[in-house]
Amino acid sequence: MLSRVTLCVFLSAATWCYGCGERPIKVDEFNTLVVTLPDGFRVRAEVMTRPQDMMRGMMFRDSLPEGRGMLFIHGEPGEYSYWMFQVKIPLDIIWMDQNGIVVEISPNTPPCPSKDPKQCPNYGGTKRALMVLELPAGSAEKHGIRVGRKIQI
């Protein structure tokens, strides 16, 4: 039978070594995954699955740097339109099926200038999709994202 001290030392060593050889994860990388675009460019995307997080999305943010994105994963395939109410920057919005195949794109989607959400238009949602990826405006053209191309999730 192991003594408490021996057990504590063993657990501490096991915990310390977990992930040995890997770089430590940064705070801004929690709840993210790497998405590979058709040209091989890798994007670290924040993953949104909870309804309240999906509703907020990119609202109130001042920027979305190159190499970053936001990935919305819906519970089931459907026709999901998006809007830009209280979003401060233009975005490329890319809808994908369950295999990562692009089914629809709204490039250079502008922020809604209105303070009244009823005045903000909806974008996309005309094709069945499971996932939606938001990237900085111009990314779709720059990285060869077109309907029918695959994005590796």
C-alpha cells in the first residue's frame, strides 16, 4: 500500500509531466481549434456551441487578426442566417456542411451601422450547413475559399 506522501509525489510528477514535449497552451487558445483552409493556411478558431455564445459571436470586438477566426457549430444541419448587429468589423462568413465542404459564402460582410437591430440585414442561410466560420474580411479570396472547397476542421 502506498503512503499518502508517495501517492502525492507520484500524482504531482504525473501531472507535471502531462503534455511534456508540447508547448504550453496560451490563455487565448482555450476553447479553440486549428482549422486548415483550402490553401493550407491554418487559422486558430474560437469554437462556439452554446446558444448564448453563438448569439454574441463577434459583437463588440474591435478586431479579428489574420490567422484567427470564430467557428460556430450548430447542433444539426439547417439554414442558419447571420447578422452583423453590434459587430464592429467586416467579416467573411463561410457556411459548411458536416464534412467541412463550403456551401455558401458572404464575403466582406459589412458591420450594421444601425443601433436598431431591426434595421440590420441577415446574410446567408440559404443552404443547409452545420458549421459557420467567420474570418477577417478578404480571407476567403486570399485563401481560395470557394463553394465546393473543403475546410479541414
